[in-house]
Amino acid sequence: MKNRHRTLAITGGTGFVGRHLIDTALAQGHLVRALTRAPRPPRAGVHWIYGSMEKPLALSQLVAGADAVIHVAGVINAPDREGFALGNVEGTLAVVDATRAAGIRRFVHVSSLAAREPRMSDYGWSKARAEIIVAASALDWTIVRPPAVFGPGDREMLELFRAATRGIVPLPPGGRLSVIAAQDLVRLLLAVLPDDDESHAAIFEPDDGRPAGWSHGEFAQAIGHAVGRRVRPQPVPGWVMKAGAKLDALLRGPNAKLTADRVRYFLHDDWVSNAEFRPPAHLWRAQLPTIDGLAIAADSYREEGLLR
């Protein structure tokens, strides 16, 4: 069972983490079924299912014949709670229902550290609600709560890399965070597939292996190293971030990137993975040092023309 190649149904396969997951799954010999909203070029080992999580028929086609489901898809930014509820709560419920209807037992759910603080943000609330749905599903589930994820293809940290090339990186005023390379995260999602006692009904909080995580300033310096520039971390007061969210809402409306919800998330002082929920070392451990992973990400941005 541990080394058996599987057919995997993956949601979010066209997103940042999902693309890394498909690449690694194929490299390990698995077959992949993945949702897509737009036509995709044929790829050996991948069966693209046209549709979305809002379409029950597409979900039933996605999971048909699969050995396990890895639910990566989710909403990380929305203008209100309803947007998070639609993508993260109702979306998860729909995937769980399709999994159960297909008679599939193994279910791996990608959550977030934000689920630990459901009262802090609408995003955290929605991820916590999704965890409740998964835990009550009677499936053989594993929940993985990644910290901040970086790597080739990511757009959430791109502005930090761009700021680092200018020598000044704006940051939250305090606190610490854990991070993880996408390449290591997807290895964990595949490592927990075997249905054994260690991963069944387990919640894991992985990280890059750095004890106590990073201060925001330390992480900014690491990004500076990746782009070859000495940087000066610039803490931004909370009231300035809140004002910026209001301005972004005025300028971009529902498309705002810096929302009040995200500001509440950024201002929390502890986004460090809990060592008590660390995956067992013999099952998985981070392999890509963050310094090296950030350099790989920077190189990929340059190749895409997104970074000087």
C-alpha cells in the first residue's frame, strides 16, 4: 500500500500549489484527474475534467475511479464572508459529498494556519468551518495546515520580491511566521496518502524546519539574499495598513488585494507552525532550505519577466 501508484482526484490543480502537486504526483508515478475551467493542452498522466466545484456533474466526473482525493482548491481573498463561505465552506462540502458518493475513503484536505484563529478573520473562519466538515465526514481524512507558501508560480509573495529589489520591504509591525516551499508541501500531501494510523484523522502543521519560525524582518532579509540585494525591513504600523485597506477598497472595489480581512490576518503576531502538529520525521521532513527555495522562486520570476 505505501508504494502503490494511485489515481488521484485533485481540486485546485491549475493553481500555484496544485500545479506543483500535479508535477510531483506524476514524477512519483501517480495518475491525475484534475478540474479546469479552461481548455488545457493534453498531458501524459493527466485527465482534465472541464468544470468547477460549483458543478456537481464535474465533481462526480473528477472523483470517478480515483483512489484518493486531494482537496487543494480554496479562496484566499474575497470582499466579504460570503465569498469565503462559497469557496471554502460550500466548496469543501461539495467535494466531500462527491467523494463519499463515489465510495472513496482517502481524503487529504489543504487547510491553513488561519483555521486556528477563526474569530480573527473571515478567511480563518471559513477554513475552520471547512475543517469541521472534513472531520465530520466519516472519511479517512488528513488535514494539512500550511504556513506561508512560496515557490515558482506564486503571486502572493511576488510583491515582496519586487520590493526587495528596491531595497526596502514593507512588513507588519511585529510577530513571527513559519514558511514552507511549495515543493516540500506537495511532498507531504503525497506522503500522507497511505491510510495508516499516523495520518488517519490527523492534523499536520508543516514548516521549513526552522525552530520558532522567522521574524518578518528575518524573512525580508532572506528574500533580499535571494534577489541579491541588501534590504532594509520597513515595519508598517497597523493603522497605516488599515488605512491602506480602505484606500484599496475605494480604488479596486471587490478586486482589492489588501482587504480589512487580510490586514487582521497580517497583524496577528503568531503564525508559527505548532511543533505538536509536526508530521512524524520518518513520514516527511522539509528537504529544500528556505534560502535555496527563495532563490529558485526569484529565478523563476525573472524567467517569467516579473522580476528584474
